[in-house]
Amino acid sequence: MQRFILTGTPGAGKTTLLHHLAERGHRVVEEAATDLITAEQARGTAEPWAHPDFVDQVAALQRRRQEQEPEPGRLATAQVQFHDRSPVCTLALARYLDRPVSPFLAAELDRITRERIYRPQVFFVRNLGFCEPTAVRRISYPEALRFERLHEQAYQELGFTLVDVPAADLPTRLATVEAALEELTRSSPVSH
């Protein structure tokens, strides 16, 4: 399995891009933090990210999802998997929330780099020039840009290469990802 990460600014269109990649036959893994926030808000917790163990909950869900076996009977492209964020994003989240890196998150970051869980090339989806707040995403555009920089720094610190997915319409972004994917899988078919 070749696991590629989609990351970038909140509200940049990663999830939309991910869903269209799924429609094209690729296996995808949804963003853990969004799902956790949605579930907790449904239980009445307005700001789940304020809970002290939120970052570890995100990292734990990312690991469970990363370790799930592919669904049987998927298309040939199922050998490629796209993850909407990764534990490296969770490191950026911890920094954004001004939280220390917990032993669990540190161990998870060590595991994914030591075991080369993800391809070293990360699709970095650039901001669209705005960030539309939602019930789950309560962040201003200037804060989204700060979060974007924290993501860039975290991935570069851990030795990943950013593949730029520029601000553009969806067909252009899909074409950018698929062209880069074809080149990456052809030139280096083994995982990171």
C-alpha cells in the first residue's frame, strides 16, 4: 500500500479533493480531527479541542484508520491510499493549540517515520484566499495561514517533501494530484 497524505490550510478544499479522488477509484481515509469534533459536538461538547487529551484522541484515531485493511474487491488503484491529514498534522495541531507533544504522539511520529508508513511526498493543498468558518472549523483566515505555516514546518522537520497543489479550481487540482501521483508511483513504486 502506498499511502499519500493530503494536508494544508483549514478550509483549503482537501476534503472535496479527497472525495473526488475516491470517486476515481482511490482508497481514501477521512480526517480524524473533524470526525472527532463532529461526534463530540453531537454529544454536547461545544469545543472538544479544549479537552486535554484531544490531540492524543486524534492521533489514536489516525493510527486505527491507517492500520485498517483495504476493502476487498476495490479497483487496482486501491494500492494507493490518500489520507486527509496524518500524525504530522497532529503535531502541527499540538503546536497551534500550544500543547506539549505527548508521549503517545511522540511515539506515533517515531513509528510513522521509522516504519515509513507514508510516502515521503506530501500533497500540500494551498489556501484559496479565504477560510469559511463552520461549526467544526472555527478559525479565522489569518489563523488558518498560521496553521498552514505550522504544517509546512512540521512536515519539513520530519523530512517530507511538499508537492504543491496550488489554489485553483477542482479539475485543475485533481489533474495536478493525478499527474504527480503517476510520476511518483512510476518512478518509485515502493512506499516511503
